[in-house]
Amino acid sequence: MEEYQGKTLDVVIVGSGPAGLTAALYAARADLSPLVIEGPEPGGQLMQTTDVENYPGYPEGVMGPKMMEDFREQARRFGADCQYGFVTDIDFDQHPYTLTVDEKTELHAKAIIISTGASAKWLNLPNETRLKGKGVSACATCDGAFFREQHVVVVGGGDTAMEEATFLTKFASKVTVIHRRDELRASKAMQNRAFENPKIDFIWDSEVADVHGDPVMTGLTVRNLKTGEETLMDEVTGLFVAIGHKPNTDLFKGVLTMDEVGYIQTKGQSTHTDLPGVFACGDAMDATYRQAVTAAGSGCKAAIDAERWLAES
């Protein structure tokens, strides 16, 4: 990264998931010589995903890390430079903008594409991390098809949890929703849809104490929050955590317009933010779809928006 100290680049891409690497591909093909600063988790959330079966072009499916490596190599083929580093500060007061990487290297960018993604909120269980992608998931759309005719659990009480539970009934034989309270936070329409589904049942005033299994999940323990009683559910083979996502946008608070959760707001159908030459794509600005394919599509849009903005500036 030191070779960029003090230099001014056309495009710097902050983040390296599907959105960032697709933006890099398109920017590189436009001869913009983009630099991708990969962030603390190069490749994004897909680095924690095992089989990806819903991305076009992989008819047999692909491991998440392998797909991200394919994305990276394709971007590099056209001249993108992908480097490990963490953007610790950006000075937006004057243009070109100044980025500080790893608290020491300063570089300048005419255009910045923000693709910092979002992180699922987890339960912080003793065995949760070990079993991620092996029964524990935060995305029913991504992983639901792997649980055909199985009993799965969804944790949460909001709209997202009800959407996940309802979606999972397409595959699972039974879906149990576990919620810490005795009533849901979800909208009435979403509640009614879940209550009326014969495959969905509920465990109230409870939390998941831990998940079990090796090498894959084979059960979980539920704790009643009123009595403290713990119950083993050894027939459950999937746990879907649906307590929300947090966009990785703290660096831009007070500078860019965001919604109440922290998703960056863009203008109309474009990827333009409040600031000229600053674009946002992927899960950093998408609170609705959060899929690899939609992230990649928005990364394409961001690169094209940046190319056109640079040409007109």
C-alpha cells in the first residue's frame, strides 16, 4: 500500500465483496486503474458461506471463498489492484478526497466507491462461529434449500424473522420460531402469515443457549428466560439467526445521508451519494435484497456512474 502514499488515483474502491470486486472489474475495463482496499474481511460475507447455488454461471454451485477468488482474479486480469488494508479515515472536506489506510498511508482519490457491505447480527453462542455454514446461517434465501424435509429454527421476532420463517417452509418439514418476548415485533400482516402457516410453530420468552454438533449442527439448547429451564432440541439441524444486519458504514456517519439503521442513501436509481464523486453499492446501501447477485449488479452501476462522473468533471 505504501507505493500509493501521496498519489492521486481516479477510483478507490473501499471493500471487496461481490459489489466491490464487480465495481473493480468494470472500472478496470474502463481504464481507470482502480485500487481496491479490501478491508478487514476480504471477500465479504461470502467468505463464510459454503455452497453458493443461486449465482448465475455456476450450475454445479461453488464455495463462497472460491467465487470471491474468481471475482478477484477477473478484476485483476483487467488491471485492478486489490490490496489488503483497512480505511481508517477519509477527509471529504476537499477534492480529491484523502483516504488514510491502516492509520498511516495517505492517498487521494477523485472518485470513491463505497462497498463496505453489512454484517449479520449474531447470537454470540459458544459454538455459533464454529458451525456457521454447517447448519448455522443468517440468510434463508441463501441456504434454505439445503434443509429440505428438516426441522429448522429461526431466531427473531421482527419482519425479517417472519419472512425467513415463511420462506423456509418451502423446504423444511417444520420451522420453529424462538423469540425472547411473548409477542412479535413484526407487522400484523407478517405475523398473520406466519401464524396461519401450519409448518410454523413458536417458542416464546426463550433464547437459544447454544448449538451442538461436529462437524455439522445436530441440535440446540433452548433456555426459557422466565424459568431458566433448558431444553435440548436434538432433532433440529438448522439455525437461522434473523435479528438484523448492521451496515458497515460507521466511517461515513455525519457525512453521508443514511437511514436509521445506517444504510447509505443514494439518489434515485443511481449509486450517487450526497457528495460528488462518492458512490455506494452492495449491502452498504441495500437493506432489501442483500444477495450476491444484486450486490454485483449495484457494483457494476457504481463503476459506470463513477466513469461517467469522471468524464464530465
